Amino acid sequence: MIKAACFYIAWQLLYEFILYPDGRIDQFLAVSVASLTQYTLAFFGWDISVLNRLITIEGYRGVEVLNECNALKLMSLYSGFIIAVKGPPIKRIIYIVTGLVIIYVLNIFRIMAFSLATVYFQQYWDTFHEFSPFIFFYPVILTLWYKWTLLSEKNTRSLLGYSIA
């Protein structure tokens, strides 16, 4: 718990005083997700345009990827848990990098779904937006965390002379 609290405080200070004022990480995540959403939807035949962070399917309401929607906070939360729970250092790095890539890709799918929701489910867009993390992120992140704790438990038991096998 102490490790997690320290990570959280360090992250908040780093983000609030350095990363947020600089803006480059937020801008990169938002613009790259918007661009990859455009390419993916265009591949499937949608007439879609992107202006910086704004994605628009022709004739429908646009979707803007705000800083709060670029998944950076979720990436830090995910990483903080992996850092806070004991485990082998090499596997920790693999879990963090793999998890960050997965969260990034899931965010692309999420923004694609938002764009398509403007076409098919406009009246439910706000509800969909509010509950989208429960659909796209949380099941995957909780599964990765669960697997990490199993790996951590296995290594702890091995060190103590126990075996799961």
C-alpha cells in the first residue's frame, strides 16, 4: 500500500507540474489515437476526417479526444499497480509495456465506437461515453492485474519453499 501511495503521489506531482503544462504527451496520445481511428474506419469504408483531435464521420456529430479521454491516467493507474505488487523485474517490465500497448489499442477501439455511436446511437451517446470504460478497459485491466498477482504469488511461494504445481 505504501508503494502504491508513493507512486500515486509521485505521478500526480509529475503530471500536474511537468507533463500537463508541457502538454506534449497528452497531445501525442490524443492526436495519434484520432489518426489511427481515422485510418481504421477509412479502411472499412467510412468517409471520415480528422482535424487534430476532432474526428468526424461526414454528416454526423464529431468526437473530440480530450486529455481526459486519451487513457494516460488509466495507463498510470495500471502501471502503478504492477509496480506496487511484488514480482520479477523483467516480467514487471514486460507486463507494463504490454499493458500500456493494450490500453492504447483499446482506446483506439473505444474512440472508433464513439464515432460509430454518433451514426447509429446518437440518442445514447452520453450513456455510452459514461460507461465505455467498463466495456473497453476494466475487464482487460482487471484480468492483467489478476494474472500479475498470480505470478507474484507464485514467485513469493517459490521463494518460501512452496510450490503451486
